[in-house]
Amino acid sequence: MEALQEQLAAFQVEQFVLSAASTLASLAFAKLEREDLPQAKKAIDALADLVPHVEGEVGGDIRVALTNLQVAYAEAAAS
């Protein structure tokens, strides 16, 4: 348990947020492909909550992914 605590203490929050954002974006795209709109919306909304916490160039990439997901969701929901 102590080793795990040390690992967590060394981990940068920004790294975790970026990892979570990337995972949520991938999950949202997968849910949209399977037309599971309620689950896609949850993943997109969670990603939107994380976006303000992702900085730098990567933050821009995540924002673009979020916009693409929101557009794809809107198109799928309108069908």
C-alpha cells in the first residue's frame, strides 16, 4: 500500500487528466459508432468537464476531439 501511495504522489495530476480525457474521447467515439447515444452523451459530457484542465497543445487537440464528438452526436441524435 505504501508503494502505491508513493507512485500516486509522484504522478502529475495533468498526466492523469490527459489520460482520462483521451480515454473518454475514445469511449465516446466507440459509443457513437455503436449508436449508443445515452452512453456517448455521458462520455462527451465528462470529457467537456475535463477539457478546461488540459493545457498546452494537447489541450487544443482534446478540444478539437470534443467539438468533433459534439457534432457527431448532434448528427446521430437528429437521425
